[in-house]
Amino acid sequence: MYIIYKSEFFMNNPLSPHLQIYRWQITSVLSILHRITGVVLSLGTIILSVWLLCLGLGETYFNFFNHLISSFIGRTIMIGYTWAVCFHTLNGIRHLGWDYGYGLELIAVKITGWTVILSSLVMTTIIWFLSVL
Amino acid sequence: MSNSGRKKWIAQKYSSIALIPLIAYFLLKILQLSSMNYEQIITETGTIWFLVLVLIFTIIGLFHMRLGLHEIIEDYVQNEIMKNISFTGINIFFIAILGLVSVSVLLIFLN
């Protein structure tokens, strides 16, 4: 039994959820996006802490950093990162609701899901609109 | 061991609750700072309570990050060696970012 369990077949069992054959649904997409944005936010801490370091090192470093993130690629990354922050926070609040037993019905899950997507996009737009002003 | 999943879930839940007001505060703060020049930003961020708040945010945020990344690795990495390498990598990342932020906070305070 142990040998069968340890055999190649069981060691390489496909992982659930079976992403290759999965039909796209708001529920699963948001669950995956929550994880992806979580990883993105983790990696983004490098940018944030380097920004803080440049602030501490002096004006030359700080201006150089600002110059980098003001470029087209830099702006795109920062706007994407802002969205990741908004999405992960709002979807996190949705998760907290579930933890306390709220919004678990399928219709509620779908409504709150779309609400999270829309409001994260609106929040990102407002933040960047205000920063440009 | 049977209790570890539950403990992680609770820790993840409470760290996320703590992070909501912190995220809201720092989003607004960065928005406010974005319209300032270097001198103004230094005066604004150079206070002890602000820098302590940055450190608290960093520690809770990294703690939350570590739990979340562990969960992802436990779900998708089957190989035990790879799993342990990943966990060590996360710990190194945790310490590196905390170190970087601590040094920065000290530099800003002394500025």
C-alpha cells in the first residue's frame, strides 16, 4: 500500500482546482486574483521600502527614484500596484464578511464579487485623479 | 499539528482587520505627500509617531504576507524540499524588507 502511495502516479497527482479544465466564473476568478494580488503586493514591498530608503538617504536619491517611477513603465506599475492594493483590501473585507457568516449565499457572493471589481477600479481612478490634481 | 491550520486562519483574520485602517491611512497619506516637495515630505514624515506607525504597518503587513504566501505554497508545492526552500525564502524576504524599512525609518528620523 505504501509503495502504491509513494508511486510516481500519486506523487504527480493533478492539483485541485484543476485550472486547465476549469470554466471561468466570477467566484473562482476573484479567488485566484486575491492570491495573485497578494503575491504582487508582497513583491511591491521592495519598491515601497526602496522609496522609503531613498527618502532617508536624501534629496538626490529621492528625486532619482521619483524620476524612475514617473516614466511610462514606472507609472503603469504604480497604477497597477494601486489597483492591487484596492482590490486585495476590498476583497479581503469580503472574505472577512464570510468568516463572520455574512454574504455566503451564491447570489450575494456574485453581487459582492462584482462590487469589489467595480469599486477597486473606481478607487484606483479616484486616487490617481486626485494625485494628478 | 491539527490545530495549526486554525491558528493560521485566526492570525490571518486578525492581521487583516488591523491592516484595513492602516492601508486606508497610508493610501491617504501617500496621496497627501504626492503633492509635496522633499523638504515638506521630510517634515511631514519625520515625526516619531508616524515612523512608529510605519514600523507597525510593516510588521503586521509582513506577518500577513508570510501567512498568505505559506498558504499558497502549501496548496501548490508538493515536493517537501521545494516547500522548505520556499518557506526559507519567505523568511529571508521578511527579514530583508523589515531591515530595509528599519534602516530607512532611522535615516528619516535622523534627517
